Amino acid sequence: MTRPLVLTLGEPAGIGPELTLKAWLGREASGLPPFAVAAGREQLEKVARKLGLAVPFSKVEPEDAQAAFATSLPVLAGSPEIDVEPGKPSPATASVTIGSIDRAVELVRQGRASAVVTNPIAKSVLYQAGFRHPGHTEYLAALSARFWGGAEPRAVMMLWSETLAVVPVTIHVPLRSVPELLTTELIVDTARITDRDMRERFGLAKPRLALSGLNPHAGEGGALGTEDDAVVRPAVEILQAEGVDAVGPLPADTMFHARARANYDVALCMYHDQALIPIKALAFDEGVNVTLGLPFIRTSPDHGTAFDIAGQGVARPDSLIAALKLAGRLTETTES
Amino acid sequence: MSATLATPRPTIAFAMGDPAGISPELAAKLLALSEVRESADIVVFGDRRILDEGARVAGVDPAIETVDEAQLAASPRGRSVFVDLENLAVEDVTPKEATLAGGQFATGNFRKALQLAAAGRADAVFFTPFNKKAMRLAYPNYDDEIRFINDVLGRSGPASEFNVLGQLWNARVTSHIPLSGVAAAITREAILRSLTLADRAMRDAGFQRPRIAVAGLNPHAGDDGNFGREEIDVIEPAVAEAASRGIVCEGPFPSDTVFLRAKAGVFDAVLTMYHDQGQIAMKLMGFDRGVTLLGGFPFPICTPAHGTAYDIAGQGIANIGASREAILLAARMGREARMRAAA
């Protein structure tokens, strides 16, 4: 028996339910590993009806998901039912959205599911209901501590595609704060987690890390900023001394074309858009968000809830499909 | 009105760049392209020996008449000539190295080309790549091309560098400054100035109504103020002000998707806030085709976006694509300028 992936509900008024249905319908064409949705069936059924999608459901325990997956979309028994209009989110559903995440992580902890794939959530909706975590990833780190014990792990966000993988060292912070937040320690810490998970989860014997410079032309010897020599370069030297295959700081504008990409497996970028601009340009629909540093595998599509198009049937499931496939692949590598 | 009457033939002042890299081969290859020769009359400044060496390496024959400066001064517009300044012998070139001699050659050629255009005898300037270190050896005040041009022309008005990839333009508010200085440099005035310059330069290049997308500064364009307030406090008001002055612009947009929208044809240009925000996207979309335009001067100045490529110099394998795009843009803008002057 293969344990299924478990897919969370996400924001039920967003495009998550629609993408879930479309991903299942494309299971054979995309070669998807079996997954079960940690959600009730009624909301999914309502969206399927609205969009005219013929999706049969089965209410299962995780152990039965694989057998059911070929002919029906497995939803986990015991999940609470909700009813919400696409595009019209309600804080009343927040506890169910959060409960779905909790259940997914718990099932992985219990060994009943192999990995967590999350649908997008809307933080603003959850905040109205009293959710206090900065974001999805931070919440998963908190759940890791809850279910595995010990200190909360440092979660590292990686955006992965077949053409490029990037890790932003600083993420959702104002650009003006980046230089002060960027420390040698933070870079080294991020790179160590990346290196370890690239080995253990992605199966690379010796992952090649390329670190970008913070400043234009990686500072051009100090003429365009001191941080590249004072902060980034020492991090690269520490990593190299530990045996990590790391190079940098590289000028960010010349490290992403095909010839340059052939020299590394993952690029560590110093701030959000330095990482997001190239991956969106190279893999707009196929980018997957992978969380490194957690005691379990977690992937998600790299887009949001898209309330503006929810329920219209136009949302593309490419990124969710890529996330499900990658979770399956990482599971195989990790468990082999 | 026939096409020939409607489209006057422009003259391009062409400066040979750094002699130690691919510039001589590029110059020879360009001058051998009929498409380039048909687009404009070209007045090249350099040393004939360096051009001939470039032609030998590239395996081309850039048939062009050689004159000296006195002959140039005495001759009318209307033909392509090579003005031999006799300013560098082949044996004085140190291949693949930035040298004082190389910098003196490039700055000398560039100065003459700028002066020809400033005198009204050329409509646009083009140069093959410079090496910044060599330029500094020859001209210690050399910060960048803009500073040098201002010095030669004796002016100090606003000017800016634009990157051009086919029909897509990238203008920037800040460029070669440390990232830590970017946020403070993003002011309403700076954005307005950049939008005004971009609008002007694009109209000069033939856009009737250039549509400019303005990038945000912060992740997700600040996410309604959650990741920074510059979008709300600075960029939005600047865009509104520019729009009220008749510039077709929108934004701020998240910078990780704004180029995709522009590339899809929704906009003609993206105004970026800092160097890598524009350069990462532009280089990914066309590493070998990018053109740099220096705008805001009395005449357009174009060059390929890439550098001197010391690593592949002398092999004859340098890609001509970006240089070709750059000189054709110079020709197009020069023609527009002549048409405006005639109107």
C-alpha cells in the first residue's frame, strides 16, 4: 500500500476547490500520485456542479485513498462540511480551513499520509477569525513543533520548477529593510537547510548552490555597495569550508540565463523579487512552492486564492498539478 | 508624397569602442551588413588599422571610404566614411586587457562622434562596447557614459539609460547605486522625471502614445502596505501626477509579473525602481539582443547592452544581434528626428 498525499482545503471561496477538481480530472494525463483531500465533499460538489465538472467522490480513510483514487476523488471521512460562495470569503469558514491543515500534518505525523500539499489560503480572512501566524509556512513550522515536539524549525521557502529553483533568503519584508536583515548567519543558515533538503529530499548527491549578490553587479568590488564583500562572501566561504558546494556572490542579472543555470541546482537570492522575477519569467504556470526545513514534505502552488476569478472555471491547475507531482517525487526520493 | 521624400536619410556618428575585446570585430561586421548601410549614412571614428584587424578576425569586408578629419569637415552629408584618427596601432593593443591606450582610443572616438552630432552633422550616435575600467584610466572622471556625454556636451540636464528589447523598453528610476540607497532615492520627483524622460524618448523613437507600466518597489508591490509603504506614499501619487500631465502610465505593479504583462503587449515599457528589477527580466527575455539607449540628450545614443566580452575576443564568433538592433534603432530615431525637423 502506498500512502496518499494529503491535499488541504485551502480558502474554500478561492480557486482551490476548482483546481482540486481539475487536477483530479487530469490525474491520468498528468500522471498524478494518489491524493486525498482533507475536506468535506459538499463544497467541492457544489463547485463541480456549478462548473459542470463530472467528478465522483468517495469518503475514505487515508488507507483507502489509493484504491479509490482511480475512479473517484477521495475526501477524508470526518471532515466538516461548509457552504460558501466562490469569490465571497467568510471568516466563518476559517476554523475549517485551519483544521484541514492541522489534519493533514497530523496524518503525516501518524504515518498515514506521505506528504502535505496545500491549497492557497487568504490570510486576511483567517486574521478576521483570530489567526495569529504571519503566514501559511510559519503556521506549518508551528504545527511541526506541536506534532513532533522540540523547537519550532526554521522553514525555508523554495520556488521550484523544472527550469529553475530559487530560495529567497529574505522574503516578505520591505525592500528598504533587506540590507539590515541580511546577515552572514541568516544566509549560512538558509543555505545549510537548502543543501540538506536538496540532498535528502531531492536526492542530489552534492547540490550546487549559487548565491546572488545583493547589489547591482554584486557590488562591483564595493563601488556599488559593501554588503556583497562584507556579508555574502563570508557566508559563501563558511559554506565552502563546511563542504557545501556554494559559489557567489554572483551578479543577479547574469545568473539566470540557460548557460548560467547549467552551473547550479538552486539559486539563493537575497530578497523576494530577485528570486521571483526570474522564476516567474521562466516558469510562470509551473512554479511550485516547496517548504524546506520542516520534518515533513510540503508543497503548494505558487499563486494565491484569486477571488476575482473563483467559480468561473478559468483558473489553471498547472501549478497545483506540478505541486502534487513534486510532492510525489520527493516522497519517493525521501523514502528510498 | 512618396516614401523617399517622407523619410529623410539619417546620419549616424559611429564610435569604435574598446579595442581589446569584441568591439573591432563587431564594428567590421556591422559595416559589412547591407541592412545597416542602407539604413543610414555612417561616419565612423577610429583607426583604420583597428577596423581592418577586426575585419580580418570576423572574415568580412567592410567596404568604406577612408578620410581624415579635414576631408570630413569639407565634405557634405550624404555618404558613409571612415574617419581615420590614426589613434591606435594594432601592435599597441593588449588583447583582452583594460588599458590606458584602449581607454584613450575609445574616449577619443566617442568624443569626436558626440561632437559631430552636437554640431548638427549627425542625427544619432552609436558605439561598440566600452570597458569601464579602461575608460576610467583614460578619463578619471568617468562614472558612466551619461557623465562623460554631459562633460563633452557641456550640459547637465536630466538624462537616462533605457534598455530596449524589440518593441519593449525598460526605463529605470535608479540604477548603479547600492541597494541600501534605493528606497531613499525613490521620490515622487525622481519617478516623475523618469516617466517624463521615458515618454519623450519613446515618442522620439516613433511611439505615438507610449504606454508605461510602473513597477512597485516592494514584494507584491507592498501588498497594501504590509511589506512597505512606498507604493502608497510615493509611487501611486507620482503615477497619478504623470497621468494628469498626459503620460500614459499605470501602476505600481508587482515586479515579478509586470514584465510578463508588458511582453504580452499590454505595455510598451516598464519603469523599474532599481537595477536588478529590470535587468534580470530584460536579460532573461533577450540576453543576446538587448540595446542600451541613452536618452535625454539633444540626439539619441545607442549601443549594445552587452560588454566587451574579453573571453571570446579575437575568435570571430561574437554575436552581432544586439549591435545590429542598436544601430538600427539609432537609424530609426535619427530618421524620426529629421522628419520632425522637416515638419
